[in-house]
Amino acid sequence: MARDKTLIVGNWKMNLNMHEASLYVHQLSKVVKTHRDVEVVLAPTALTLQSLSLQVNFRQFKLAAQNFYWRDSGAYTGEISATQLRGIVQYALVGHSERRHVFHESDKDIRAKVQAAIRNHLIPILCVGETAFERSEDETQAVLHDQLIGGLANVTSDELEHIVIAYEPVWAIGTGQNALPVDVSHAIRAIRGQIKHLYGQKAADNMQVLYGGSVTADSAADYLALPDVDGLLIGGASLDAHAFSEIVKKAHKGSSLAK
Ligand code: 13P
């Protein structure tokens, strides 16, 4: 993805019911200004996507699916396909650590989902990141390498232009233990290095890479100031419309805090 816009994505995970989600969007739409240099994306539970797609002004907010199945249709009870999400969401999370670790999604599943998203004109946000154990074993770069190879196999250079990568160290998710900006820079450079190796320098320079993991309204500016970071993927802090709107404000380059 072109890096001209800072992407701020709120992943609500399995929180907020229909009524709460609608109220949240109503509140957020009053406080978030539309800026040309910021794209605000909400990833609510699947149950609320249809109604929110009718409620939100897509120029103000875009929507993302938290998950979907990689087949386009068929006898897959309980699943939702990327084909069914077309017209409702513009983005889809793929390979989030909770999908990898709680639901045991493999690189093969993740690769198939990346392909399904692309096939259905959704922008996959491919999440990668190491666990605390892998970090302690100094395996961060190897894990990022494997997850990128795993998720991006079969992706062409043209398709890569419509993919976003999110670096989310597993140990930083929902723990309040956010990664140091210097470590985030380091990891994202490793990600770009891998993209360069696979697709060339231009693709690496153009790759939009987000950071996620215990980001708050207070810490957001520290990450957004990093030249390697093109946006944020926010869990807990995105559940509070006020905190989330503060983060969006910081992403706007007109903000005194921006790089
Ligand atoms: P937290 O911001 O709650 O750590 O969650 C990050 C995340 O998993 C976003 O996808």
C-alpha cells in the first residue's frame, strides 16, 4: 500500500454488542475529523459489520473484518467468506496472533486467507510477531521471516501493493507491556529487509507497516514519530471512543506531535 496515509485501525476483538457498537460509532463520528493523511479503520465483531456499514460514512471510517474463511462459498457451517464481506468492509485482518495461537491457524491457512482477501478485493492486514519465548531465544527475526514467507507465498508484486503488514509482538498484546520504539524500528526494518529480499527495494520502500501491542493515547505518538511506522493497530484503547479519537488526532501530520 502507498505510505501516504497513516492507518489507524481499531480492533475491538470480541467486545461491544450491536447497540454499543452503534453508539460508539455515533460518538466517534462526532469527534474524529476527516484528514486526507489519515485512514481510520474499525474492526468490530462480524455480527455488527452489516449494520455499521450502513451507519458509517466511508469517507470518515473504513471497516475491517477480524476474520473470515478462505473459501468463497460452500458447506462450511458457521463461517463467513471474503466474498460475503465485499461491499461491507474494505480491509480484513489476517493471521492475528489470537487466530494463530488461540485458534491454531497455520501459515497455510493464513496464506489461503491472504489469497481470498486479494481475490475479493479486500486489503489484507497481515499480522506477524514473535512470542515472549521466541523473543527470549533471540528468534524475532527468524519468526518474522517465516511468517512473511508463509503468508505471502503466491502473492505477486502487483498484489503486494494492496497488502498491509502489522508488526504485533505477541508478548505486547493486551499486556500493557508495549515494545520499545527502538525495538519496533528494528523489527520493522527486518520486515522491510525480508520484503526487499522477496520483491525488491521499491516494494520494501512502499510497504505499509503498522505497529500494534498495548498502544495507548499516551504512547501512540512515540510510535507514529518513527519513520518506519505507517500506522497503528490498536486493541484495548480502541474500545474507548475518546482514547481512540486522541490517537487519530496524533496521526494527523498537522498535529504538533507528528514526524
Ligand atoms: P492491545 O492494543 O489491546 O494490546 O491489542 C493489540 C492488538 O492485538 C490489535 O490487533
